[in-house]
Amino acid sequence: MDALITAAAIVAVALIVITRGVRIVPQGRKDVVQRLGRYHQTLTPGLNLIIPFFDTVAYKVTTKDIVLDIPSQDVITQDNAVIIANAVAYINIVSPEKSVYGVEDYIIAIQNLIQTSLRSIIGEMALDSALSSRDQIKTRLKDSISDDIADWGIILKTVEIQDINPSTTMQQAMEEQAAAERQRRAAVTKAEGEKQAAILEADGRLEASRRDAEAKIVLADASARAIQVVTESVAGGDELPVMYLLGEKYIESIGDLSRSDNSKTVVYPADLANAFKGMFGRQ
């Protein structure tokens, strides 16, 4: 009977030893083992053996990529504009023992580190540059914190800027500024149009005046030539040119008189030839 009890006790102890000494770690995880309160080893995925009662699994750390959401925060730019920015970081734990012993809570630590670095980077940039330079901000942000978290056995695979937008007050100011700029451009365009129209109108008047002057010169030359011809004809005894000119003026006067609204009457002699001779004292 005692032998059976002893055998049962040995089997029970063996089962306990096996149960506590054999550790199966799943893929995507590493276990940190402490021996008598101190770090001893890191168990990799698969079957692992530890010493029962001396070794304990203190931490179970994932080796999968971890997505950290960086909360939104107000950031002041170099030109004193307030913008709201947040980000998302992708990290991977390569040394579980450093991540659990090097920092109290690596998630909170990394979030605060990224927020602080993001404020510093954007604070050195003007508003327009900050809104249009996501890639530059991402690169500088990754470079600034990669070395710090490497001491914790963590690598930063990438960090992305999710949103970087002006604050509500800043958006209203920008909209008002944009509206004012549109109004200014419209006024400039209108003024330019009126200027061009005035220039074209002035050019038209100038061209018309120039052509009128040229026409008057041509008419004056023609009149002078006609007078010269008439004078030479009269001097030579030829009355036909004078008769032609007087007849032409006679017909023009009759036409003007017919279109006139007043009641004036102009009488021309019917015998232009004899009238002409009387004007020049000829019979």
C-alpha cells in the first residue's frame, strides 16, 4: 500500500515537473523567463524546457507588427498658426527582454516620443510648408525616434501622418483670406479689362482722327488743283470748267435745300452762263 502511495506521489511530482518545465511558445510570440527574479532567457516559438520552481515565464511578448495610434494634438507652426496633427506608427519588437526591462510601458513611451518630435518638427516649419510636406515630416520623424526606441529593442518600421489640418479658427481665417484674394483678382481683372478697352477706344479715335486729317489734306489738294485748273481756264478764255463747277454746286445746293427743315429759300439763276459772264464783266 505504501509502495502504491509512493509511486502515485512520484508520478504526481513528475507530472507537475513536466507541466511546469515544458513550455510551448506559439509562433508570433516570445516569452521572457526569469530565474529567481532575474532575467534568464527568452523562449522562442516551439518546445522549450525550463527548470520548474526556479524559472518562471514573466512576460509574453508579441513579435508581430504593432500598430500604434498617435492621438491628435494642437501644434503651433513657425508663423504662429495652429494646426491639428496625428499619426500612426508601425513597430516591431526584436528584443523582448529590452522592451520589458528597458522601459516601463513602451507603448505610452513611443506615443509620447512621437508626439513630442512631431511638435518639434512642425514648429520649425511655416503653415504652408507643413501642410504640403507630409513626406518630409515623416522622414524626419522616423529618423528622430528610431535610435531612441532601438535602445528598447524595438524598431520603427514606418510612421505615417494621418491628418494635418488647420484648426477651425485657422480654417475660417484661410477661407476669408482666399475669398479676399479672389475678390482682389476679380478687381484687377476688371481694371485690366477697362484699361484695355480705354486704350483700344483711344487708339480708335486716334486712327479716325488721322484718317480724317488725311482725307482733309486730300480734299484740300484736290480743291487747290481744281482752283488752279479753273483759274488757268478762265485766264485762257475757256468758260467750260467754271460752268461745270457752278452746275455741280447748283445741284448740291438744291439737294441740301430739299432736305432742310427750315423755310429759307435760295434762288439760283437759271442762265448760269450769262450769270457767269456778268460776274466777270463779259458779254
